[in-house]
Amino acid sequence: MTRALNPSRFAPLLTSLAAIAAALILGGIFLAMRGKDPLAAYAMLVTRGLGTPYGITETLIRMAPLLIVSAGLLISLRAGVWNIGIDGQLLVGALFAGVAATAVAGQVPNPVMWLIAALAGMVGGLLWALVPGILRVRWGLNEIITTLMMNYVALNVTSWLVKGPVKDPDVVPPQTRLIPREMRLPDIAGTGVHVGLLVGLVVVVLVAILFRHTVIGFMLDVVGRNRLAAIHAGMPVNRLTLLALLASGALAGLAGANDILGVKGLFQGNWNPGYGFAAFALVYLARLNSLWLIPFAYFLSFLVIGGEMMARPLGIPTYFVEMLEGLMLLCFAVATWFERMRSPFAHTDEVEVGPANAGEPPGPMVGEPVLEPVARAAGGQS
Amino acid sequence: VGQVLLDGRDITNRGVAAATRLGIGYVTDDRLHEGSVAESSVADNVALKSIGRKPFSNGFWLNRRAMEEQARHLIAEFDVKTPGPHTPIGMLSGGNIQKLLLARELALDPKLLVCNKPTTGLDLRTAQFIIRSLREQADAGKVVVLIASELDELLEISDRIGVMYNGQLVAVMPRAEADPETLGHLMLGGTRRPRKAMA
């Protein structure tokens, strides 16, 4: 109720925080049903995840790919394009990066090698997004289906490649050549966190600038909020749609490259980090606002790392954290429903604040009347 | 089949962006779904159709200050009731949205302004205001094409009235020759009776 009295730019965050609180309570009930003490579990989550140097370092390392991936997803969702194919784009990008890095490692200075690998990763992710992009723009195929399907293709194609054409011939398991530890991304001075985190922060800030200060960002927002109005205003809607999908694919690929160069050092056949789902939770909790991704990315990373550190000693499955993420999205959807019932526009006074339909699908197809109830409720009568 | 000519040049199927650049303004009859982005601010909506050009941007970087200034200017000039330029346009009444859409087109100083049923669903005062604004444009030497089915409105301000039937322009006449009966007859597919000539 304070929101109605004092509408501020941080008001939409209350919905997200309420969703997180509700998810934690529901998660606690599940823990209790399994005979665990939820308070003790959450206490351990906090003391290990936030209270130990290991927990904090691992959390910050995990933040990097989440920031990059969710910044990309945010671009596409703001433009009303549902890129469900983050995971596949990330895998292809990671494989490209792993191959490119080992191909030039030792022959060029390390920073050049990192740059080449990062670009290769972006190209890989972009190519994987290009297929659904063209299908969408040329023939109107729903990208929700095609990007999702491309995930399975990516999973199998990369695992085939890594068993054959790009396999390290000197070892038995299916994997690319190992990038020697001294050639991987260096740590930020004085910490155990590699510089990928800085890349993630820069990407998030660039995306914020894109939407706040550039014509392209403005047009992407218009396409996402009201496709018909974008067409009416003479905007190149198809090109913008394709751009949004390609940008999010390229950033997914960059996140893949980040993990190869900073954490893993090689691409393994069975590796699939599944950041895509976490990215959806993140982007919605941040209310499609780029800068808000940073605290939420830290929180979700903390949940994953702290959750692992808590789950093992307490005998809770590590899937518990994934369940929490899912519960958060569910609770968020319910919370935005309540929010809309009260006031559809209360939080859109600031320019960069996410659209009022942040909780529901931006219409992926032309003419889908997503805005209709809102518009009718707000301005139907003269 | 057919051609669209502007100043003798063929501009058939040139697309919205090209038409805007050529100096054609269009006020849609679907102000909520086509004309405006409900969740975006008044300022954003005012800049919507010319966002890629000065003063709203240099083609890449937005000039948010110019967008806001233009919004304030149009709000004052057209007496738009809104809390401010940052209010989402969907919060305004239909009449105030319509005023902004017309103001947005006029600010682009079009050679030709096409208005599609601009007074539908508006209160009488706003409707009168819209109609008067269109007349002023015509008096200032602009070409205004008003598409409407309100015969009183057309008879009040038009110089010439054309009647469409089944996708064909069946008659064009000066206002002096038009009366509701003649127009109604033509609208229902009748031919033009020579009654006026005989009288």
C-alpha cells in the first residue's frame, strides 16, 4: 500500500522481493516436510554462502555468466522476442570459444587469445540464434518453439563435435584441448575472482545505456510494447526483432566463452550449465531493468553456491535451489497479477523502468492484443 | 490496383517511413493500438514517429531533453490534460491522446495530412477542437484529407467532399453541392442525381 501513496522508481522491486520471500517460505515448507529444520537450513545457507570467503568468491565467479546471459535475454524480452534458446546458444558459443582459444594459444599474446575466443563465442551464439531469427522474420515461425528446439540440436551437435572433429586426440574423454591454467583469464587483483565478472558488469551497463540513451533501444522498447504502433511509426520491425534475437544469442555465446576462459579451460561433451532458466528468473525479478540485474544476479548466485554448500552437509538434494528458482518465478507471476489488479501503470513513470506487462508474455506474434486490457482500463473513454 | 501520387510522383507502396519523410502525416483511427504506446510516456509517444531525426536524436543517441521540451510545448499548445510529459500516455483520456496524436503529426509540418475518423468516441468539445484545428491547417494552405462518416462534420468544414463506395471513389463535389441526402444516396451505391443542376 505504501506504493500507492509514494510511487517511486523502486516500488516495482517490492513485488520481486515479495516473490522471493514467498518462494523461500514455500521452500521452507518443503524442507520441513522432508524432516529438515528450514530455519537451520537457511541459517547455514547464509553463514556459508555469505559468511565464508569461499562462498563469496564462488558467488562472484558464478555471477559473471549470469549477468552476461541475462543482459542478453533482457534485450530480447524488452523487444517482445522470447529467446528460450539461451542454453543452446551458450553451448555453441562455448565450443567455438574453446576451439578458437586452443587454436591460437601460445602463438599470440594471451589478451589477444582471449579476445579471439570471446569473439568466436559471440559468433557461435549468434549463428545459433540466426536460424530461429530468420524463421521468425521471414516466415513468422514462433521463436518460442524454434529457439527451444535449437537447444536440443545444440546439445547433440556439440557433443558430436567434441567426440569427433574437435576432440583432443591425446585424451580419452570427449573434450577439447585444455587451455593451460596460466593462459586463462587472470583474477581481479587481490581476489580469487576472474575478470569475467568485470565483463559482465560492463555488459549490463552497456545494455542499460542502450535502452536509456539510444535510438535502437528506444525502438526495441516500442516493438516490445506495441508492435502495431512500431509498424505505424515506420520502424523496421523485422530488423529490430532479428537484432534483438541475435544480440541475446551473441551474449549467450560470450557467457559460454567466459566460462571456458575463466573457469573450465575446455569444453566437455556433457557440460550444460543451464543458465537460461536462471536468466529468466533474473530478468523478471529485475523487472526488465538492466542495472537491477546486478543485485539479483548476486542473490541468485549466492543461492546456488550457498545452496550447494548447505545441501551436502544437511542431506538435501542440490535440486532444492532449482526448485527455489522455479518457485520464485511462479510467485512472481502471482505477485504481478496482484500488482496489475491494483494499478497497471503505477510504476512506469521512469523511462527505463520495465513495462507494465513485465509479468506476462510480450506478444510474440503480430497483432496479439497483449496491451489491450491495460489500454482499455486506462484510456478507453474520453 | 491503382497508384498513389504526391506532387505528380509515384509513391505507391513506399512504406510508412518513406511517406513520413515525403511529408505525409497520418492520424490513425485506432489511437490506442496503432497510434500510441500505452505504457510509454507522453514524451516518448510525441517523439515516436521521428525518433531517428533531430531534434529527438542525432540518429544514434537520444536527446531526452528535446523530447521532453517538445512534449511540454505540445501539451501547452493543444491544452492536453496530463500530469506531465513523463506520464504513460495510456493513463490519459481518449480525447487527450487524440490531441497529442494530431499535435505529433502537425509538429512534423506535413504537406498532406490524412485523418481517419479523428473525432470517434470524443466528447463534443474535444471533437470541435480537433475539427477546428484541421480547418486551420487547410486555411494555412495544407492539404487535409478527412476520412469520416459523420456527415455533419464533413459538411461543416470540408472544401470538397468525395464519396467512396465498394472501394471506389464514386463522386467528388464542392461543399456547396453536397447535402446529407445526396451524400447518403451515393454512400448507398446510388448514382448522382442531377437534381442540383436542374434547380
